[in-house]
Amino acid sequence: MDKPAEKQKPAGAEQEKPAVAVTKNSLEMEKQLVDYKDSLQRLQAEFENYKKRVEKENIQFRQYAAAEVIKNFLPVLDSFELALKSISSIKSEDKNETAADDKIVTGVKMIFAQFYLALQSLGLKQISAFGERFDPYKHEVLMQEETTDEKEDGIIVEEFQEGY
């Protein structure tokens, strides 16, 4: 018995379907590749922004911490200055000083200078006042003197305590 005759397909028909499938598959893979690349670029940008933000926050935290330390040490600095002024006034009144007194004064001055430099390294800055025009955001008024010269009106003529 003869087998029924099979329908013969043209040779090009079989190859078309796989070619279309391969092309469709490669287009999907290219689209996926583009999506992954975009996603990776976004993640990299987000990570860079995160690193910058964390670094900025660390700098701000250090500045805040230094400001708190300085604020706590300002009364100590003021006390040192008062002690140096007292020693200077005693020295000028009492001409009969000894070498030991001189060494004590020198030692206190050295400690003051070292302490002041340490605070400056943390960001302490002195606000100059004497001879400057009064600024209510920087200065406090304790006393007022009348003046006849309008140019001198509002000028600070004496500083009772240094400002920082």
C-alpha cells in the first residue's frame, strides 16, 4: 500500500517561522538589555546622590558638635581673660614682684594662648566690637554715652566682654 502523498512545503516556508521567532526573541532581549542598562544608570545616580548627602550630613554634624563644644568652653575662656586682667592690674599696682610671680603670669598666659588656639581650630572666631558701628545682631548694649558728633553716634567706645 502506498502511503498517502505528503504535502510538500516549499523550502523557504520552514525557515521563515524560525527566523521571525529569532528576530522577535532578539528584539525582546535587546529591550530587556536597554531596561537593565537604564535601571543600572538610575541606581548609580541614586547611589552617588546618597553618598553626597551622607557626606554633607556628616560635615553638618561635625560643625554642630564643634559649636556645642565651643559654647560650653566660652565661660572658661572668659574666666581666663578676667584672671589675666586681674594679674595685670595687680602687677601694675605692686612694683615689688618676685620671679615666681612672673613665672605664674607667664604660665597662665601660655595656657590661655593654647586654649584659645584649640578653640580657634574648632571654628571659634572673635567678633570685633571696639570702634565698630553698633550691630544689634552681634552686640549687646550695657551702657550708652551721649555724643555731640553725629559721625560717632552708634560707635562702640568700650568693650566689657569679648564676643565670639
